[in-house]
Amino acid sequence: MISEKLKKGVLLLAEPSIIGDLSFNRSVILLAEHTNEGSVGFILNKPLKYNIKDLIPDIESEFKIYNGGPVEQDNLYFIHNIPDLIPNSIEISNGIFWGGDFDFTKNLINSGVIKKKNIRFFLGYTGWDAEQLENEMQANSWILAENVYENKILEKSSSHFWKDKIVELGGDYLIWSNAPENPTLN
């Protein structure tokens, strides 16, 4: 059953046939929460043109901001792999944590303690109501994959992440790995 496979910490890969959906086309999503009430995730491979300093001027850093998803895009979220440094973090799984004390985090960034390999910032998140994600899985909108990178996932390059995961799947998915993002432009 799909709901048994869905759990915090897994990756959702957009099925290659999702075309025309700007938020999800070729997306890799880290599922941060999955309960009977719904699910929350963050798109890992959609960098925006902003960095953290553009949004929070008192942060002295160039950390990239990513499009976390279409929900609440006026809110900033972050995941990280340093819970011992950031109080009030919530574990997702495999050494990846969500949020924590933002003022404390800001000070750690400004002092150079937090590096790019430790944290990723998102505008918005991806959310599903109860059973919505299960229904999308049954409709073959998503491919479920384990997070084999664990807490090193923040070091993955966003530019080829989806393609690399599709190649790993092999089989019929290999043809999609080199297909244009929008086949109608071919």
C-alpha cells in the first residue's frame, strides 16, 4: 500500500509525464511530514534568483533561496543537518532537520559557523491534504525514492538532481533523462 511507503524523509520525483506544471515539472521533493491529516515537502532542485541576503538584509551571506513549493510562498523555511547548533529543530529523518530558532540561526550564519552544505532555504512549501498525496501516487504523478544521501542531501547539485535520479531508476525512465523539459518545443 502506498501510504505505508510514504513517510518523512523519502524523496518524491515528479513523473516525467508531468508537463506544463511549472512548480512540479522535474521536481525532487523531500517529504518533511506525512500524517493522516496531510503531507508537507520542499522542492530541492528549483533555485530562485534570490539569496538569503536579498530577503533578510541583516544576514551576511549569499545562500541560495529555493522554490519550496506553491504554498505560502511569502514565508521562508529551512532544512539543515546541524541540530546540535540550531535549537528547536524538528527531525525529518536520516540527520535532516526542519526549522529551529531563526535568530540563533541568523547569528550562526553571520559568524560563519553555518556553511552552504549545512542548510537550505525555501520560499514556500509543497502541501497535500489528507489522502491527496496517496491519490496522486495512485495516478502515477510521483515516483517514490529513498533518500540514500541522508544528511548529505543538502550538498546535491540542484541542476541535475532530477535527471540523475531518473537515470538511477533505469529501464523505461532512461529515455526521459535526455528529453527536453517541454517536448512540445522539440
